[in-house]
Amino acid sequence: MNVFLTGCSTGIGYFSAKKLHQNGYKVYATCRYEKDVKRLESEGLCAYKLDLRSSSSIQKAVDWVVEKTDGKIDVLFNNGAYGQPGAVEDLTREVLKEQFETNVFGTQELTNIILPYMRQKGCGRVVYNSSVLGIISMSYRGAYNSSKYAIEGLCDTLRLELDGSGIDVILIEPGPIRSDFRKNALKKFQDNIDMKNSVHVKVYEKTLDRLQSEGDAPFTLGEDAVYKALLKAITTKKPKARYRVTFPTKLFWFLKRVLSSKVLDFVLRKAG
């Protein structure tokens, strides 16, 4: 089985690529930076540079994997993404655009280019790594919340449109997972948010403490929890539309179904 993955430099993507490779799958891993590609290659993985912000980079990566697999791509794992912290009113147009270029536009452009190869085979699995924040929203995460809501909407629509094609479209919705996500979010916060001139400066001081903390958030699991869901998504004969990972994801999915918006907002403010 040929598996094409994005966002493999660290975290969930790296762990999944390594485990799939160890378990005999033909893995084609992609990373944003050349140094990470070389590191993966030194570890025995077949890797290539892919920047989801660039259409030409996406096309080159697809050409590479098509050549490697003779166009027989069985699984696409859309994992590449990052989180941009900050209050919505402090997000500039460019910062929002950059968040969506990677998490949404590039991800869907890549998917759309891969789909004809799956159609030609008459089968395939497209797996999107979403988030609990594609189900509910939390304060000061508006850019990331909205990008994951967009992914959920695209995925749900695509699943309907591909009915009968033999191609399954699947969402994985993790809650807190141990990875470099927080470290990367800290850099984006420092680069893009004018903390000192914001009315949210007091909250941002706490945000910095949280992002710089080395401790795990409650109910945090390792990358293996997402990998197990991915494995089910690509091997089960009839995969689920959604695989919810971690207790917070399952809890908030339930609460959103049973609570009023006002009560849910109260809960989310406390949780955030």
C-alpha cells in the first residue's frame, strides 16, 4: 500500500511515517524544509520537500510521488498544519491568509490533484487530520479554529460528492497530543501578534506562560493515539467518517450536541 503524507518533520506526521514504514507500508513522506527531508532520508524514509503554501511546490511533490508509485496512490494523509494563536481582532488579513494557505488551501489543492489518480484506480483513502477545534471553538485560537472548521466542511462535502467512486474520505479529530505544536505556535504568536499594543495583553501574558510551559495539558496523549486511528482509517473495510481521539474531543462533541450555545460558551471559556 502506497501512503503519501504531509507534515512529516515532527509530531504526528513523523511518528506515523516511521511506524507505517516499520510495518511494511510504502511511505512517501513530505516536509516543508529541505533539512528535514534529508533527516528523514537518513533514517531510511522516502521523502520530498513540500510547502503547502506554494502551488508549484505541491505540483512538484505530486509529480514525484506519481513517478515513484506509477500513479498508484492508495492513501493521502493530510496532516500538515500549524496553529496561529491570538485574539481574532488582533489577526491581520495576512496572518489569517497564511494560516489558511497551509491548513486549508494548500491541503485541498493537494487533495484535488491526487483525486484523479485514485479515480483511475477506482479506490483510495483521503484522511484529513482535523482537531477538536474543528468541532468547538476556544478563545484566542480563532485562526486555527476557523481553518479546522473549513477542513471539516470541505471533507464532509467531498465525502458526499465521492459517493460511489470507491474513494473514502475520513476525518481524524485529535484533542491534545504530545508534539511540537505548542513550540511552533509560540513562534507564530511572537512573530505575528502585537502583544504590547493589544487590549488582550493580560491574557497574552498567560498565553505565553502556557506556550512556554513544558508540562502537558490535561488528557494529553502521545502521537501513537492518532496513528492508531490512522491505521483503522486506512485498513478497515468500511471506515468511519470520523475518528475522535482523546477524551476532550469525545466530551466536547457530546456537549455540543446536548448544551445550549450559551451554556457551551460558558464551559468553553472555563476550559480555554
